[in-house]
Amino acid sequence: MSQPAQQHARRPSMAASFAAADNRAVFPAPRRRSRALEAVLRSGPFDVALHLAIAESGLSLESLRRRLGAQGIQVGLSTLSYWQRGTRRPERAESLRAVCAMEDLLGLPRASLMTLLGPPRPRGRWCGAKGKVLSFDDMIDRERGLSTVLMDLDATANSKLEHISMQGDRWMRTDRSWSVERIRRVVAPLVAGVDRFIAISVPDVPGERPPTIRPLYGCRLGRVRNDPDSGLHAAELLFDARLRVGQAHVFDYEYRGGDGTCGVAEYLYLSRQPLRELVLRVHFKLAALPVRCYHVRRRRHDEEHREIAELQPGAGGAIHLVSLDCRPGIEGLHWEWD
């Protein structure tokens, strides 16, 4: 065989080279996954697993979108972003097909992401499994404002934490507005390296302006985002160090009420994740007590609340509730002024 012929035999055609590159793009070689990703693939939640998998793959969202498109699966950039930030979850047949394809594209075990999604989200009253992680659109009926306040914040941070305790106190004025809300949280990271919490405040009444936030203990203030149109407020609370897995952390912060808070008749806690302990207190002026107060609960923002028990104020004018092993959803205090 002549030398030119030998060179020709060793050199693949250009078409074959492109085909090989395409195959590598669609079915990447198995890669070593980090311990954090391995852990979250076992226990979830889905959005954190997807976020870590994309980060470790080295693919941009645009690259991932193109590779899905090459397989005939059309998914928008904003949708991929919502999925990995936890603001939406895949549910339609085409979306679930995309999740299956991403498992291959990201070098993950088959069905690893699909398993974390679980069954389709229930739509009825308070019927979800205790450990289910809800999406932001389950909790908040202000999608446009939510996108604004979370635009450059890491909304997956909260899903990387086990939520042990939330204790909230709110002080009411005689004009039926609230002045101060103080919150203490106890959390423990599910993956190593968590160093922040995203605090989101939802207005109690239409037209209420976003509050101001001040760290008190165990955290310092990072970026703060407001959406005046919706009244939503998001703040990055940074811990002093990156936490170890299972390392409990306590931090306190407070809100100062914005304008337009008159007529407030509830104090609700919105939780996407399970919570071991919820303690809420509302401190009323003795000259302006509500006529009735209830412990209420609902799963989603678009459902009617369910009354758990009627509560009576103590001698000092405070009403409180204690709830243990809380499911994801909306829970708190609701009262009637007249």
C-alpha cells in the first residue's frame, strides 16, 4: 500500500467527523459527579439537582436548549431557567420528554431526574405528600413581579436547606396596619457549601409597598430587589461561612412595614419545603383587638383557606399558633376586625 493510500485510510471523512461530534454532544461520556450532586440526585429536590447537573456539565442553558432542539424537543430558555430555579416544574408530556433527554445530555443515570419529579402535582385541597417541594407559582400569584425580584438571585439556595424552625412575631398598630415583623429561622444544609438564604416577602393587602429588611443575627444583607407594581420583595441574607451538611444555623432578621398596610387581616407563612416547627404570634394593641381569629391553612394561593381552630388573644393582646411537621403550603393566622 502506498504512503498516500495509508494516510487516506487513517483519516476519517469530514461527514464522519461531524457525526462523531454530534454523538458526543448528545450522549456525553460518563463523568465523575460531585458528592453534592450524588446526594441531591438521591433525595431531591428536582430544581437543585437540575441546577447542579447543568453547572457540572459545563453546558450553558443555550447549549442545552440547542441540543434538545436537535432531538426535536423544543424548550425555551426561560422555561429551562424556571425549572432549575424552582419557579416552575415540568408537567406536560413534552416537558417530561425534555427531562428524559436531559438525563442523557447531562450524563445522569436514567430516570434520576424523573424520579425526583414524582407524580403530577395534585390540584385539590391540601392533599399533597408531606415531603413534596412546591414551585413558586403554587405559592404566589404574582408571576411577573416574582421574575423581577428573583432575576439575579439564586432561588435554589432555599431548596438546599432543611427547614427546621420558623418563628415570626408581628406587631400591629391601632390603624390595623403592621409596623415590625421579626423572624428567627433554624436551617441545616442538605448539601455542603450553602452560604445564603433568599427571604421573600409578599404583600398582605393590594397596593401595599414593599417593606425594608434588616439583618439582626447570624446573617448580613446582600442584594435586595423590589417590585413596586406587585409589592414583592426579595433579599439575599448571607451567612458568615459556608455550612457543612447537617450543620444547624440560626439567623434572625426583621421587616419594617411599607406604606399602604392598613386593613391587614392575616399573617401567613408560605413554605415550598416541609418545616418541622412553625410558631407565629401577632401582637395587637388592646384598644384594637380583632373580634375573631383563626389558625388557617391552604396548599396553594388560589385555594380557599381551611380553618383549623379558633384562637383567643391572651391578656397582653397577643395571638399565637404552634404547628409541627408542616407540609409545604400556606399556613398562619387570619382574623376579622368587625
